[in-house]
Amino acid sequence: MTRVPVLVYADDPVNRSGVEAQLRGRSGVELRDVDDWVPDEEPRPDEPPAVAVLVVDEVDQAATRAIRALARRGHTRVLVVAGRLDDAGVLAVTEAGAAGLLRRADAVPERLVPAVTAVAAGEGTVPPDLLGRLLEQVGQLQRQVLSPRGLTFSGLAQREVQVLRLVADGADTAEIARTLAYSERTVKNIIHDVTSRLQLRNRSHAVAWAVRQGLI
């Protein structure tokens, strides 16, 4: 069975040693030395991503900066183990790019190892009692901030999503303009805005991105 590479980061060496002790020798995971770890630029298709376990006392600005830095590393996903958690902290670690969240009091092998493997599999994990509040905050953000501006969580306006869906269906600029009652110039501007803002190479790249985001 392929084991998930795990790297533990913490400012406090006691916290780091404690979490490493919970993972050492457990089935399905393999502790790696953070000082020696170099992510593969082109990992094998069957190779799971590394999971960076970030241990913090609370979710503050330093913690969110660390999450962003770890999440940007190639083929790495972030699991946050926090001593104190509130609603704002849950939303902050999510926005920063963490794929999972666990209370430090729950970081025992029976919960920590499944959380690591879930994050590696792209499933993520959040304490059940906090999940409902996170969904409520996400809903409020959509209703109060994004929807009035015609935006979705992808950062795209609804008309941008409509254009990308038609591009994916094989429609050319003229066909998209007729379907949506836009001018061809408007359609071209929408596609240009999307590809420029998201740093996509062309229409095909934009469609591929939209597919990965579950928009089409």
C-alpha cells in the first residue's frame, strides 16, 4: 500500500514532537524530515500528495501566512491542527488554502491518521460541530457579498460562466453572441477578461480550468 508522506511543522518543538509521535509507525502514513523534503516536480500518477501538518496554538495572521506558503508548494496539501478554534478561524484557514482542520485535543492516532489520509485523497476534514457554522458563513458570503455583484465562489460572473459553457459546447464567437444576445465584441471581451484575470493561455485552457472547478 502506498503511504502518504507527512511533514509536521510547528513553532513549538514540543507540539511538533507530540504530533509526530502520534503518526510515527502508523499504517498508511510515512513521516518525512521537513528539512530534507523536496517535492517532486512531476510526481507519479499513483503517488499521493504530501500532507503538511501545521500545528498552531491559534489561527492568527502568522498561521494563515504559513498555510498559504505550504499550500503553494507543489503536490502538497495542508492539514491544520489548532489549539483554539472559533468560527472566524475556521473560515480563515479555509480561505488560506488548508484542506483539513483538526483540534489539537483530537490529534490522537485514531483521528489524526484518518484526517491525513482524507486530506491526501482530496476529501478534506473539518470538526463536525464546526462544519455547520462554516457552511452558514459560506452561504452568507455568497448571499450578501458575491451574489449582489453577480459573482460566484469561483470569482467568475454568471455571464462569464455562461460563455465558458458555450465555448465548451463548441460554439464560436458569433454563435455565443446570438445565444446570449450579446455583441461579438462583448463575447470576445468576456473571454479575454477571464483568460487574463486567471492567467489562462487560451479558450481551451479556460474551458479545462472551468471543468476542474466544476463549473461546466
